[in-house]
Amino acid sequence: MSPVSRGRRTKPQKKKPALDAGLRAGFDEALEAFAEVAASDDVLDVELLTAEVVGSFWLVGEPEAATREVGFPLVGYAASRQSAAGFALLCALQALSPGAELRERARAAAARLAALGMKEPSWAGALSEVTVVECHQQTDVYGDQSFLLFRCERGGREHALVVETDRYAGVLEAYLTTQHEEILAELDESSHELLVTGPVPLARARRVLEDAMAVNDGVAAQLPEPAEDDPLTDARVPVLARLRAMPEAEPPAPARQDDGAVEEFLATAQDVDAEFVHLLAEFGEDVDEREPLHVSPGKFEFFFDELLHTRDLDDKAVESLRDTLLAWAGWQGPRQGLSAAAVEHLLADVEDMFDDFFEHEREAEAAEVPPALRG
């Protein structure tokens, strides 16, 4: 071999690291599942399967890591199979993956397989053609919880995305359904003075949904490991697909300025603990920065639970806390715009919360008494 020919030799290519056995098993399982839906005409089934696959590896706090360590290898593995199942999986990922880069990689890999003569599943185009027509909302007058029903359309067929949210806990449940008419009828029947039902602009509904998702993601990002019971795990794909089909969310409501309210309350209230009032105000700034003085059953329960876990409260302190919260709710509720019935219901909820606490305390104390000494 001449010096020239030796100089023209290409350097040996580095071998790609072998796929982890656990990942390979998971990828094979996903391909087996997509083999069953490759010829399906039920787009919702395909979407739910895609949501399950993505939910199995998506890391809320580290989406880039999830994409790099699992998403990209999944695309490569599916493409390397050159099978109907692999092609179907790529078509689903290019339409529904949470990340734009992952969708693009899946699209490019699917295009290469299409160039080899592979035929797209009949549902491939319809997956990304969802339209969100309108939203109906049921919410309590305190703003603690909302039930959102997004009426959607795809390929001339209607369905709905249902999302239940909590102001302080985020998304409680999210699912797709074709029983939307029955659900809407039930919402109308259950409406009353403290529970309001009706259509809501999509931009406003999106704000409610995105704010709730931010609560879930904020909690999940602080956990050492993903929460197994996070309702967004398997619902993220269909939720994000419909968010992409909606108008932009309306801007967040401006922060409510209520300077001097705490001092005004303390100047007029009797038999209240000023320290608890200030703690409640500080708590509101932490969990509800736009409306830190907002009063509701959910907020009082959240605050009480926080105090029980961070402070050593004896029965006398708990009694003082009850009196303080009742006084604050009765004073702030009307200022917040709550009706007399809503304030009355709020006060009853506070009373019930503390009654339940003391009942639990009595039961715990009774359980500590030896059976022989019980009267």
C-alpha cells in the first residue's frame, strides 16, 4: 500500500454505546403496543397510547434530560426496526410529543421510512388536527376548584378533554371522553348559589389550566423522584396537544393591592391572635401572590395543615386560631365580594375543620388509654 493510499484511509467510526437492557425492553413493549394500533381507525386510542408511552419517561423537572436520555433513543430504535409498528410510533411522536425537538426528530425519522415506501397509518394526519371548539367551566364561588370541559373536534368527530383543578393543589384529574354531553347535563343540574356553571372564553380557560399545571410541575420538580400519582403523568400529551390548538392564555390577573388591610382588621377585631393573622398574610404571599388575603375553605385548610406540621400548637392555641380565622373570614369575605350565603358557608366550613381536629385528638387520646382503664 502506497503512502498516499495509507493517508486516504478513513478513521474508524466510534461505535454507538449499546442500548441499556431496560430501555430496550421498554422500547420493545412500546412497539408491541403500537403494532396493535397501527391499523386502527380510533384516533383517541392512539393518542392515549402515546400519552402512556411518553408519560413513562417524561421528567417534569428535567424535560431536556428525558428527551436526550430516552426520547431520542426511542426515535432511533423505532426507526431502526423499519416496521409498521415503528413507523406508527414515529408518526404518533411527531404529532404529540411534548417537546418540539423530539417532534422534529420523529418527523425526520418518519419521513425517511416513508421514502423507503412505508405507508402511514390512516390516523397519522388526524392526530395533529384537533380543534378546541369551546370550554364550559364549573367553579365554586371561592375559586378553590374548577371543572373544565373542553369540547374538541377531530376529523368530524367530537370528544372532550376534562380537567379538574384546585387552586392550591394544581391539576387533580385530566382525561379524554366521548361522554361530554352527559357530563355537561350533570354540570347544569348540579349548579347552585355556591357553584357556578357556564361557558368561559378559551383564553381564560387556558390561563386556569396553565396555572394549575404550573402547580403540579413546581411540586414535582422539588421531589427527589417523580410522583407516581401525578395526574399529569399520562395526561400531559393530550393536554398539551389541546393547549397548542387554543388561543394564547389571557394575562394573569393583576395582583390585588390591599395595603393596610391586616392592620385595619386588627384595629377593629376582638379576641384574635395578631401573630396568627400575620402568619396567614405571609402564607398568602407564598401560595397566592396575586391575592394574598384571599379567603376560602381550601386556603384555610391548607394554612391549618401547614401550621400543624411546622408549629407545636396546644389546644389553647388551636382554639385561638379558630377564633382568629372565623373573625378574619367574617371580615374579609364581604370585602372580597362573597355573598352572605358564601360567607356563612365559609364560616361553617371553618367550624367543621376545627371540630374534626378536636374529634381526632379525642380519639387519639382515648386510644392511648389501656383498655382496662377505659370507662
